[in-house]
Amino acid sequence: MQLNGILLIGFVLNAFCLNNLSGEFLIPKYGLRRNESLVEFLKKDPSSFVKLFAKADNAKINEIIGILEALATESSSTLELLRSLVSDSNDALSTADGNVVATERDVQTANTNIVTAQEALDLANTHHSNAVISHTNALNDQEVAQSEKDVANQNYAEQSPVLIDERDVLQQVIDILGPLRDGTPSPTPSPTPSPIPPTVSASTMCGSILHVDAKQRDVYTGIAPPSGWIMCYIDQIDNEYYGAECATLLVNIAGIYSTSSDLIDAGGQFGCWHGNSGSDRGASDADNNMVSNACQERQHNTTLNSWSTSTTTLGVCIQIPGQ
């Protein structure tokens, strides 16, 4: 546009000089300085610019008008471009403002999430600390309980045999002395039941699977099996029979009865009972009132692994027919 303006000024000067008959150079008169733009000149005095062409021919005037129209068109195009750039920049600013607002919301949401997560973490840490404290206390309680159990088992193992013998002797004396109060002769004291029925070999009493209980008397209660019954067992070392039903453990009982059904058909009976294994192997050393609970008809289908296989004795008390 500046180039067109310069060309127009040059053209105007040329036209003016060619048509000015007096030969007077009028630029100083009309104030058109060389460093002054055409538009500024036209703004100040458009009529003076028109007077320059008063004596110019139509061809020159048409050329000048064409140049002015081109300048006007170029100005309009430039103006539209600037307007478009303003509109685009307004749109970009609006988008940027929207992004700022959206990201501010995202930041606020993230901050809220951080607070919530921190609260959850603090609560979880508190629960964890409490759980650790509870677990530590439980371990301490377990250690104390185990120590007390060990002491109680040791005391019972050391003292119960003497106490049981004392009790049996005292009871026999009582039974002898009792009738003397009314002059009735004292009966002969009943002997202590034999742990093994006399007519059957001890090695075959419990059959080919079950073990014969060595003591045949509950070390906790002092109770022995009834006459004609024998205490047998399996425990944690009999891993091949963990899942076997109790009735299936009665095999070749007393060398006579191949199965539990044969035993029952012959008039015998049996019962099964669980207890925690003691310091010595055997049903008599297990707890849970083993002898008194096992020596009756019950729990034929129970299994050793219904309790912990590492600490359990399954007692089986068997009544041998005819013993």
C-alpha cells in the first residue's frame, strides 16, 4: 500500500507539472511535504488535492481514481484481515479463559481428592497400628497360656499317679470299713479292672491299624475303660489315616473281627472321641475327657482330620464281645 501511495504521489506530480501552464511548482503552496503520507494529506485538505487535477485530462484523472480505488480496496482487505485476527484472538482468549476455569476446577478436585486420600491413609494407618498392637497382645497371651498349660501338664503328670493310687487305696479301705459299722462282714474288695481283657492277646486287641493305649487310664481324670472295653487310638503320625472314618479303622479286632460291622454283629460296640495330644503318645494322655467320652457308642463316622492333624489324638474305645 505504501508503494502504491508513493507511485500515486509521483504520478500526481507528473500530471501536475505537465498541465501547469504557469510552470509554478505548487507543492509548497499546498503543504504536501515529502515525508507526509498521502492519507494524512487527504485528511487535512481533500479539496486541495482535487484542485491539483482541475486542469488534468480525463485519462490522467481516471488513472488516479484507479490508483485510489486500489488503495481503498487494499485498505479494506487489510482492515478485514485485522478484524479477522481480532476475532480469532478473541476466540483464542475465550478458549484459554475456559481452559483456565476448567483446570482450576481440576486443581480444586485434585486437592479435595488429596485431602480425602490423606484422611483414608491416616485411618488405615491407625487401624494397622491397632491391629499390630492387638496381635502383639494376643501373642503375649498365647505365650502365657502355653506356659501355664505346660506347667499344669507337668504337675499333673508328676502328681496324678500318686494321687490316683492314694484315692484307690483309700476307697478300698472305705469299702472295707463301711460295713463294720453295722456288724456286716466286709466284702472282698473288687480288683482294679485289668486294662487288657485276659482272654485276648494285647498285641491283637486293637487290630492291625489302631494302636493299643499303654496306660488304659485317663491321666487327667483317672477314669479307666469299663470292664471288657479297651482303649485304642491313632494320632498325628498316622498320616495315611487322617481322613479315614473311625469305623473303617477297626480292622481285625482281637484277631477275630475283620470289620466294625462284624464286631457289632457279635455283640460288641465302640466309640470315638477327639482330644489334644499330651506329652506322651496315647489316648490316656489326650485331654477332653478322652476315656469317659470314647467308651460309649458314638461318632462312628468322625475322622482325625476334623481336628488339627498336627496336635490331635483320635481315641477309639472298643468293647470286645465275651470279655
